[in-house]
Amino acid sequence: MGFPRTPISETEAIEQIREITEADASVKNDHGGILAMAFEPSDLAMRLYSEFLETNYFYGRMYPGIARLEREAVSMIADLCGCAKATGDIVSGGTAANILALKAARDGAVKKNPNVVMPATAHQSLLKGCQFLAMEARRIACDEKTYRAVPEKMASAVDDNTVAIVGCFGDPGNGAVDPIPELAE
């Protein structure tokens, strides 16, 4: 395609993007693979998102109000979960969340050769995170019919250097929900 040599109108730009993405999965076209966002954002959410799009909560000194909103939201979520002393971050998506969770597990465990045990269906961001953070990703075969993690197989891969065991609560590719309570044991 190349870079356009002449400007196009806003309407043309929107039409081109919509045409290119027409077949993409979305909540609007009732695609069964969309599990992460099971609803369309509300008008209020979209308005607030666009109003604060340029802010960056990583720079708390420049955006103290945004930093406060993050702390308050994390505190509210922690309270709902019964974890009053929990801390956390609000991130823009699942990949960032997964990588931060892996980093917290690695840093908290302090192992020489850390590894993460995960079902073969685990999201690709977990593999990327292990690679970025110099951890071994141990992908374990799932049940062939349900695509769910098999706790016994997962347990057999755990050793003294395991810093995390991954379970999916609604795999984005197939909708499988791993047996989280059994994996936690």
C-alpha cells in the first residue's frame, strides 16, 4: 500500500479502517471467541476513556489525580475480594497484566532458575513474559476433549524452582475454564 501521498478526509479514513476490519471478531458480530470483552463499553466509559487518553498514570508527579484514581480503584477491588492489604496496578490489557504477574511471582520467589507451569492453552503473553523475564515456561498438555488443565499433570511438572502455576478462567481461544481450586492445591 505505501504511505498515502495525498491527505484523505476523516470520513474516508474511518471508512477504510472499517472496511479492513469488517471481518474481525467483535462483540458486535457475535463472535464466539470473544470472551475477554463480553459487552460493549458504555457511553460513559468511552467518554471518560477519550477524555483521559493522553494521561499516563506511570507519571504520578505529573498526574497525581490519575495516580489517586488508580490507588482508589485497586483498593476498591481489593475490598471486594476481601484482601484489604492487597496492592496492584491498573494496566491497559491482559498482556501487561500477565507479564506483571509473572514478574511479581519471579521477584517474590527469588529462585536461580525460575519456571512457570502452565496449560498448553495458556495465552501467548505468558510465554512472552517468561521469555522477557528469563523464566522457563513449562507447557503441560490439557485434556483432549475439554481443553482444560489436568491438575495431576500440572503438579508433576512443579519443582523447587516453580514460581507460578497458571490456570485460565475462560481461555480466550476455546472458552475452557481450568479447575482453579484443584490447581491451587
